[in-house]
Amino acid sequence: MKLKRRMYPYLFIAPALITLIAVSAYPLAYNLYMSLTDFNLARPNNINFVGLENFFYVFHQPSFVNSLKVTLIFAGIALSMEFSIGLAIAVLLTKPIRGKGLVELLVIIPLLIPPVVSGFIWRYMYQQDYGIIPFVLNSIGIETGTGLLTESSTVLFALIVVEVWITTGFVILLLLAGLRNLPKEPIEAAQIDGATQFQIFTHITLPLLKPIIFTVLLLRLVDVVKIFDIIYVLTGGGPGEKTEVISYFIYRAGAVLLRMGYAAAVSLIFVGIVLGICILILKIGRIKYV
Amino acid sequence: MFKSIKKYIDLWIIVLTLVIILFPVIWTFFLSIKPIWVAFLSPPRLFFTPTFHAYWSTFISGPYSMYLLNSLIIAGSTSVISLILGSLAAYGFVRFKFSGQRMLLFWILANRMIPPIVIALPMYIMMARIRILDTYLAVILGHLTYILPFSIWMMSGFLQGIPLEMEEAALIDGCSQFGALVRIIIPISRNSLFATGIFCFAFSWNEFLFALLFTLYKAKPIPVAVTEFWAEMTVGWTEIAAVCTIYIIPGVLIALFLRRQFIRAFSLEGMNK
């Protein structure tokens, strides 16, 4: 009877655990195996062990280095835009202004629209011949060349705008929740001591908000480096390889070029990078998990 | 004087934000009811006779109601499975102390961090081997990789809020642990289960990559089907817009009615014990 009680927690957890091992741990392990072979979907029955060759090859390939660079630039610009816009609007929403309830209610909508759909919505608006965005830009004197999504100078930023549109609501809501839970005393004390609004914000509000800021950055960063859907719909990685992010690079290597072994090696490097970023931010922000 | 200008700036930012959020969505709805030739006009024409032809040609005479049903079956099954397995596991994690607990929980939650493409490619080969590609099961299994951890974590948060005393009373009265879960915990956490289920549904409903790789024809959900308009010579923008308009309705409803649970659902807040 005693033994049976000890088994209880495992009985409750087992179904979920077994499922996750099957759908997540096993595929990851399979990736590890594939990364050491020349597995190609065009000849799935002829698999040779090649050791670490795929990994050596990865870093000699300009396309991979390019996809790393694109992903980092994308993530860097998108995150800084989301964060600065998000913080500004969140601070604004703590003040008593008309219409702020409506904003709070509606900022969630882009997050719950399927990214594929958002991609189409924006692709139509970006169309050079009949889209509203080139029309507005042209009429205020800004040239859009052959199109915002085909010019290599504008395409990445055009994609970033879509990503910012989708996810800034998330940043706003988390920061707003953080701002509302701040202790009132330090701010009141500073006001009595004659600090200006700006001083209070930079010296008291921001430091107090630090844990939330790190959480938001971590969550967004982990998400933004995985970006795939809107790239697939809006540009397909083009023009050239201008917008080919890592996820899309792996997709192309595996599902289009059928080189599974190579795709698996890149995948493992990708997982390593994502985990590395997480650990780094957790360490810097001193956030405790679980 | 200066104060009032500042006040107006705030108000203008609010208005601008609302416009930026809503305009693309409303624009898409308008596109869906435009006659096809109006969709390609520049400058865009604001007044036209609305037509529902795009809805008719996709959902009624076209195959899109079938794809919609596929989406519904996949998202529905994913959320039911995630809810059952997830709340059982959450109960195990919250109510018991056992060795390896923290490690196990950390591993489960870390699954949410793994980029989907990394899992999707090897899973594709596994599914080809057991011949379940292009079935609902294939997509559901793919979605479980990140929706099940979400459900476990979400339910753990809710269950922590339920006082132990309620179950202890039932356990003393001779109820088994499982019985306590079914008779006491589930009825009082009805709302949390509902909220979690809705979000699991939304995540599955919106997912694209797994569905793209694992389906071909029979099990294809809308996000995959809608990308295929590109194959045709002229882009069917009004049809794309009609499909998109129908497809975002659940998400918009969730956004409007489940706002309170929203922050929890999309963050790891509550994980920092």
C-alpha cells in the first residue's frame, strides 16, 4: 500500500510524459542521429555515417552564415521597436486618458490572428500596383522602387513592420501589468524629494520594472528567432536570400532540397543558439525558473 | 496651455494606435466584399457595391468548408487531448513531492522553447515510416509538442490556487486520489479548464508549419490551404480575404472575451515561484 502511494505522482504524470517523449524527445534524438549521416530524402534507404562532416560544412556555407545574420538583424530591430513602442504605450495607458480601455481591449487582436493570415493582410497592403501602403508613400513623395517586398533595401524592414504589428500588443500588456503592480511608496517619496517625472521614470520605475522587462525580452527573443510563417507568406526568403531566416533555411534544406542530414545538423546548432540566449538572459536578469 | 497640448498628444497617440491595430483587419474585410476588379484599383476605391461572391466561391462552391472542418477537428482534438493529459500531469506536479520533480518540470516547459522546425523535420520522417502523413493524427501530434507543455504549465498555475483542505476532506471520507481529482478539483476548476482549452484551441488553429509539412490533401487545414492561391495565374485576393476573414473570427472573439487570462496564457508569468 505504501509503495502504491509513492507511485501516485508518476501515474498522473505518465500519460503526458510518454506523449512528450514520443513527440519531442524522440524527434530531437532522431535529429542527433540524422546529423551524423548523409540522410537524403531522395534516396531514403541509402544512409551513410559521415561523422561530423555536416557540422564542418555548415560554417563553410555562406547561406547559413547569411541566415544567421538575417535572423539576428531581424530580431534586433524588431525587438527594439516592439520594446520602445510597447513601453511608451504602456506608460501612456497608466494615465487617465479617454479611449485607453479600448486600446487595452484591442491590442490583443493581432496576436490571436493566425500569422499566415496577418502575412496575407500585409502582403495585399504592400502590393506595388494596388496596395495602400505604396500608394500612401508615393503620394507623400517617397519612392518605393519595384515594390517594398522586392527591393532588397526595404524588404527586411517591411517584414519587421508586420512582426511589430503582430506582437507589440503582447509587450504592451506585460509591461502594463508590471507598471500597475509597482509599489507606490518609492515614487511618492521621490516626488516629495522634488524629483522630476523623467528622473522618477529612469531612476525608480525602470529599475523596479527590470524583472518584467527581462521576462518580456526573453519570451519575445525566443519567439522571434523562430519566425517562419510571415516569411513564408510575404517573401519566401527572397529577394535572393535577403530575408532567409534560420527556420526558413532549415525548412529549405530539409523539405525542399531534401538534405535531411544537413538540415538536422543546422537544427541542432539552432537549438544550441536558442538555449544559449535563454541561459544568458536568465543569468543577466537573475530570473529563477521552476 | 502647454498642458492641454500635451493632453491632446496623448489622445492622438491613442487614436493612432487604434487605427494601426484595426485598419489592416477592416481593410481585409472590405477586400473580401469587393468585386474582383475593384480589388486591383489604385488609388483604392472606397465605395463599391458589396458582393459576397468570394465567400460563395470558396466556402460553398469551393472546398474551403472542408478545410475549415479540418481546422476545427485538428484544433478541437488537440485541445481536448492537451486538457486531459495536461491537467492530470499538472495535478501530479502540484499535489505531490517526488524525486526529479523540478528537472522533469523544467524539461517539459523547455519544450515550448524549441523551434518547431527542429521537431517537424525528423517527425516528418517518423510519420512517413508509420504511414500517417496527411492524417489528422499527424498534425495533432505535431501540435502537442508545444501545446501540451503549455496546458501543463497553465493548469499547474490554476491548481496551485486551490486550497488543499478541500481535497483532504474528501480523502478522509475515503475518496481515492483520482476520485478527489474528478469529484472535487475538476468541478471547481471548470473555468480554468475552459480558459486553458480555449487557448490550446487557438494555438492549434493558428499553427502553420507542422500542418504545412504533414498534410497534403485530406487533412489540410485552412492556413495551409489558403497559401495555395498563389499557384493560380491571377492572385485571388478577394477569395484570400474572404477565407482570412472567416478564419480570424474565433481569435477575435477570444481576444474580446478572455482578456483576463490572456497575459498568463502568453507568458511564463507565474513560473517564477
